[in-house]
Amino acid sequence: MAQSTGISKDMGPCFVNRAQSFNRLGRIDEAIKDYTEALHWLTKANDKQRAATVYNNLGAIYTTQGNYPLALENMHNALRIREELNEKQGVSTTPGTIGSIYNARKDFQKALEYNFRSLKIAEEIDAKHNVAACLLNIGTLYLQLKDTMAFEHLEKALKISQELKIIPLQVGVLTNLGAYYLEKNDHAEALKYLMKALQIAETAQNLLPQSRINFHIAKIYYQQEKMQLALKYANRSLTLANKLQQIEVQNDVNRILSKIYASQHDYKNAYKYHVEYKALNDSIFKEENTKSIIEKEFTYKFDKEKQALELEQQKKDIVRQAEKKRQTLIIVAQLAGFLLISVFAGFVYRSYKAKHRTNLILIK
């Protein structure tokens, strides 16, 4: 119906809706195609708000694919539009999303930069949920960098998440605080935060973080040589990780289980879990290598296409400049011709006037 009317403002939303449906069905190529077509019509209709959402959705798809160059390009486009529209809510969240892409690329400094941008705007508009999320992200990044600033930001995030009663945020912050103290070998403080995180997650029936929390607790008890407790929490972690197919947690837990059984001289189980650990570790290594290769391919392709576009733009600029120069020369020539004609006309007119005066004298 929109195509039959030819009204551009109706076309964009149709393509957006169909793209979202394709995306939910996992038909990613068709989703990208429709989102791209939607951008054409939304730009034509000057619907900037929807265009920003489309750029954001494309960025999310490319992030999932590991195509970080295109993910960043689309997210930056979304941010630029939202800044133009002064859409504070979008401006407060989009830099954080860009930061998460840099985090995936292990560019922690860039990730920090964009999360701090997001935090600043979230604080300005008093968006406390976003503030807490940004503080958690920043704290986690500092944790990865082994920077003591992690604690300050995680503590602030915890306070806000408790005020707002945001369960997933509380669990995330408490888990990271536990990891912070575990890194410092302060087992008592680490256990305090991790046990609290586990209690909240279990009460909320939030399974996803429980496997990682149980692993951290098992690691502490292993370091304290409390092997029965270590075994208890390691097995809990492995059961959940297997159920949720969390390959990285499975890898870590199999490794610590192998160490626990080895310490108890149960070499059969120690060997069994070590074999599992090695298999998973090799799988993760291969997956990371594959992702790295894919990212490099995407980056190479993106750079080549960008160079081609830049070259094409340079050619257009040269043609445009040559045309502008030609038009300038024509205008200058026309002006010069007009001036010459004007001078000549003035000269003829003066000659005519002089001759006319002479003729009048002769007549007299």
C-alpha cells in the first residue's frame, strides 16, 4: 500500500518493521537489507529519530557478527543524529553501547572514554538507572585493567542499584566487588559480596550470573584449602554452566575441579576434568582465533570500501572544482566582455555627443 501511494514517510517504517521481524527470525542478511532500505526512505522523509534507531539496530547486528568497524560506524551515526536532535536519553546510552564494542575489541581505554561520556550525560539528566549501569561498566573496565579505581565506581553503582532495587545491576555489581577483593586476596570481603550476590540471584531465580558466582566462591575455598566446600560450589557452577551452555565458565570450572581432585589424590577425576578443560580451552582458543580473523577481514573490507569511497569522493571533488573553476572563468570572461562593451559604448557615446555639438556649431 505504501509503495502504491509512493509516500516516502510511509515507506521507511514499513521497512523498519519488516527488518525487525527478519532479525527476530534470525534472517540477518534480510534484516540488514531492509534496515538499509529503511534508511534511504527515512532520510528522504527527514525522519531523523527513526533513522537513529535504525543505525543503532544495525550497530547491534554488526556487533553480534563481530563486524566491529561497521558496528562502530552505525553507532556513531546514531549518536551524531541524537546529538543533533538534543535527544538526551539516547545521547546518554549510545556512548555506553559504543564503549561495549571497544570493550569487545579489548580497547579498554576507548571503552572507558565512551562510558565516561555516557555517565556525564546520564548524571546531567538524572537518569539514575543509566548512571548505575555506566558506573558498573567503568568499574568492570578498571577491574580488567587492575586499577584500584574499580572499587570507587563499583561502590557508587551498588548504592544506586540498591536505592532503585534493580536486581540484575545489584548482582552484577556485587559479583564484580567480590572479584575485586578476590584479586586482592582478601577472601573474607570477597566471600561477603559474592554470597550476597548469590543470595539475591537465587531469590530472583536469575540463573545466568549464578554459575560465575559459584565459580568465584569455589576458587576462594580452593585457595583456602577447604576442598569439600570448593567441590560443592564448583559442582553447582558446572551444573548451571552446562545447562546454560556457558563455555567460558565450563572451562574455568573444569580446570579448578581438576585441581581440587588432584589435591585429594583422586587422579582419575583429576584427569577426567583436565581433559574436559583442555578440550574446552582449545575450542575457546579456536573460536577466539576465528573471531580475530573475521574481525580482521571485516576491518580490511571496511578500510578498502572506505578508501574506494574516499577516492570516488576525491574524483567528484576534482570534477566539481574543475567545473567551478570553468564557471568562474566564464563569469570573469563575461564580466570582462561586459566591461569592454561598456567602455566601448561610453567611447562611442562621447564621440557621438562631441560630433553632435560640432554639428550644432556649424549650423549656427
